[in-house]
Amino acid sequence: MSGLVLKDITKSFGNFTAVDTANLSVPHGKFVCLLGPSGCGKTTLLRMIAGLEDPSSGQILLDDTDITPVPTHKRNLGMVFQSLALFPHLSVGDNIAYPLRIRGASRDEQKKRSDELLKLIHLQGFSDRPVAKLSGGQRQRVAIARALALSPKLFLLDEPLSALDAKLREAMQVELRQLQQRLGITTFVVTHDQREAMTMADLVVVMGNGKILQAAPPIEIYRKPADAFVADFIGMTNLLDATVDKAGRVSVLGQAIPNLTMPEGLTKASVSIRPEDVHLGPVGGDAISGTVTFVRDLGGTIETFVETGGKTIVAVATPRERPEVVAGQQVGVVLPEEACVVLKS
Amino acid sequence: MKREAPKSLADYSPLFFPGLMLIVFFVVPFSTMIAVSFFQRDPSGFYTPDFVFDNYARFLSLFFAKVLGFSLMLAVTVAICCVVIAFPFTYLLTKRPRKVQTIWLVCLLSVLSLSEVIIGFAWSTLFTRTAGITNLFVAIGLMKEPVALTPSFWAVLTGMVYQALPYTILVLYPALVRLDPTLLEAARTLGASPVRAFMNVVVPALRNTIVATLIMVFVFALGSYLLPQILGRPSHWTLSVLITDQAIYQSNMPFAAAMAVFLVLMSLALVGLTLLVGRRENAL
């Protein structure tokens, strides 16, 4: 198929397996976020795609060609490093034109392309500045422009926004996504920020302990996480123990929830339900009764912590939806069946 | 935080001790030497205080100009050889595991414990016809018969590079360890082969370190007076050798002092020139 395919990629450092039989196929033009906690192998996977690390076993295919033995400098890719790795001895323009210089482009060609890219990243007129004189966000853009100078087939970014402050980071996420859509370039971003992944990605690849746990569009990852780890990592969730009785009915916190089925052959599992799906209402009926222990009013949303059966359930709602609830109050918790996801625990 | 300029005498107190040392062990002897360089030599004794330019005038001859030229050329060659060998070596060393690095550095430090005399005689033995390395070349079939490699210019150069190399590596090591390895990786992702990336990125990023190291080895090599005598012919003797000769064997202190002052001025001028060129290139 056309695009990038990872086939059984494994990478070991001594006894430690950084990436364990990773399989993934990404069509051209997709924006992929490799997401996971630190040490999960996401950066190692990206570095293998770049050719900066050699896989212990497995193959990397680009448009059906095995590129595993191809050295980095012949892979036609652009990469943005966490440290940005701008060359301190070169000006902004020369940094961006470096890949063209390597390939023997004329001075005029270099200038033309670097001006074009500076325009793309809204930094016209910065060509002659030393990189040391730029702000964090501007350096970020220069690193992106340099990586894109040769219109590469693959665009790789290793935690590109982690050095920026929160506001700038959010703005750059949107900008990066728009840029990628305009250029239609296959992009891989390593991040540990799930919000960043949700903002930018067509495909989110969640990793943990060197394994790819789930690869799916962001909303599917959010709504239908593959397991408890993914559910817990992506956004806030309530993970509750579920039991099944002889009749096959699944109950959570002692309350049977219809239409839920257990995974094949299991008697115990977890149920994940997102805080915004938890409804709070009056005590009685099908509702599970509990006590409000804490209310966090963030202005835009209100998080209500309800203790029931030794577990704390978090419910989120807008101030308009949520009736006045105060700590210590008895409430009824309703878990809508369509919002519950049964997961192997 | 803005640092305040020192105001009272007490603020300067940390400088007293090093200042004193510098005066006692550098300013005073060097001033004495400058003074002596203007004295009149007394052939029957030592020298008599005077103010004459005879010593400098004598120095201004083709013979001494050639020696001075050779000394500077030798020191520059040693400096360039050392940096050219040590820079890639140190770079590769920093990529090895920590344990390997430590072993190498300890070995290099142990080379520093050898005196110049021992280094000189070890190399002169290695370069002889009867017991030297050419016998090894003969044994493995590279040469027909053993030859003497000393005395020669190349023997002097080898000995001096050997002596200065550990210093060069130890000066380059901290800067290379601190170099961001992603700079090189970035160059590779942009299409530069590893060697090209090294030349394009690592070398320019460490330009100031390289210039400083060149100057250090240059000054170090300029003062060497034993190795040229042990490993070279009289035509390979440096100004330092002649200064020693005049001062110790000919008892001509004023002339030796004049040569020494001249050598110091020449090397200062050369170092200054290097820094000036460096600054101009930086400004571009």
C-alpha cells in the first residue's frame, strides 16, 4: 500500500525492550500522534522511522519499499527535535537553507526557498538574524521550516512543543495542524500530552511499555478505549469494577446496567465512563446513591466528586446543567448504558 | 540579578593572593629579563648593567630570522597536527560508554606524567636503525631493510605532537562532551552524510574551542627545547634551544634575554592576529 507501514518492529537495548513488535500502517497525508507516558518507547519508534536507531527486528516500508537499511540522510524526511537543534553558527535563513546547501543548490535557489518558507511560518524579514536572537515560538517555527525545506515525504516531530508555555503551545498546535493540512504531508508527532494529540491528530497511537495499545482516530480512542490503560491515559475517566451474575447481567457498584456484555470468558472487568456522561439526580429509582465529597467549580465546568461504595466517581457538567450541589449532600448517580465501556482490567 | 561593581578595598581582597603570586613569579622575573636584555655582556664575568641595543641588533640577522621562522612554523605545525588528530579522536571518545572514556582519559593523564627527557629518548630509540620500529616494518614485509628515522624533522614533529596530544585532548574533551548530539542528528535528517554533518555542524559549533586549543598547543610547542635537540639536527633547533644555549653554555645572559623577549613578542602578536581574524569571521 502507499504510505508508511511498520512491520513487527522491535527494538531492544540490552535486556530492555523499548519497542515490542509494533505494527502500524499509515496512509499518506495523515497526521499521526504517538502518545504515551515517558519511557513507553514512542520516541524510540520515531527515531527508528527517521533511521537514527536501527530496529532489532522488523521492517519499515515506505510506499512498499523497505527503507530499514537506508541511512538517515537518504530517507528524504524532515525532523524537528525536542531541543530544536538549530545550528547556532548559522543565521535563520542559512539554517532553513541548509538541506538545499547540502544538495548543492545555488545561492539564489537557497534564498528563494528560505524566503518562501519564512513566509509560510510568518517570519518574513528574519532571514539574516542569528537564531540566538529569536524567541522560543519563533525558533520553533524556524525548526519546522528547516525540516520542510525539501518538501519531504515524512515529517517527524519529537515533542516539538514541550518547551513552550501553555498558551503558545495551544496556538502552535492549531497552527501545526493547519500547516500539515495545507501541505498534505504525512506527519508523526511524539507527545505525552493527550490534549495535543486530540487537537492535531487524524490517528492517535497510544503506547505503553513498548507496545502499541491502540491506534484509532482521536474520538474513537476517547469513546471506545481498547483497555483500562488507554481509557485512563486519554482524558479523565471513572474506572469502576464490574461483576456479572449467573443470568449474564453486568452490574456496577451493585446496580445492574442493561445491554452491557462482558468480554468472552471473563467474570470480572472494568467499566469506563467519562465524567461528562455521569448524570447526577435525586436519590431513588435506578440511581446509585452517594455522598458529594467535593465540588470543584472551574467557572466553565463544575467537577463533582461523589463517594459511593468506597469509590469516588467524578461527574463534570456546565454550570447551567448542574443544579446547585454542595459537599455533604446525598445524590443519585446515573450511569447511562450507552456511555459505559467494558474493558479488560 | 545585576552584579554590583566592587567598591571598597575589601571587595578586591580575593584578588590579593593570586595578584601577589603573579607579581612575584611572573612580573618580577619577566621585568628582570627585559632589563637584562639591555645590559652589556662582560666576557670575563657575567654582565654589567647598561642600556644598549646591541643584543637586539645582533638578533636581526638572517640566521636568527631563519631560526625564528622555523620555530614558529614548527609550533604552528604541531598545533595543527594535534588538533586535527585530537578533535575527531575526542569526538569519537565522547560517543563511547562512560567506562571506556574513563580508561582512555586515565591513560592519557598517565602520559602527562612522563618527562620530556623520557619521551625524547623513548622516541629516539624507536627511531633508530638497530632497535627501531623500522625493524617491525621489515618483519611484516613493508620495508626491505631497517633505516634510521632520527635525526630528522619528522622525528621532532612526532615527538612534539606526542607530547602535546594529551593536553589537546583534555582541553577539547569538556566542550565536546557538552555538545548537543541532536545537532548532528538534525544535520543527518536534513541530508548530510555523517562525515559531512561533522564538518558542517560540530566543527563550526566548536570554532572558538578549536581556536583556543590551537593557541594553547602553539604556545606549548614554542617553549619546547629538549625534543628538537634529542630528535633533530642542529638545523631543526628552535629558538628555545638557542636561548638555552646562550644562557647556559655561552653565559650570554643579555643576548638570551633579548631573544626570549623577542620570542614572547612574536608569539603574542601571532595569538593576537588569530583572535582578530576569528573575531572578524564571527562578525560576518
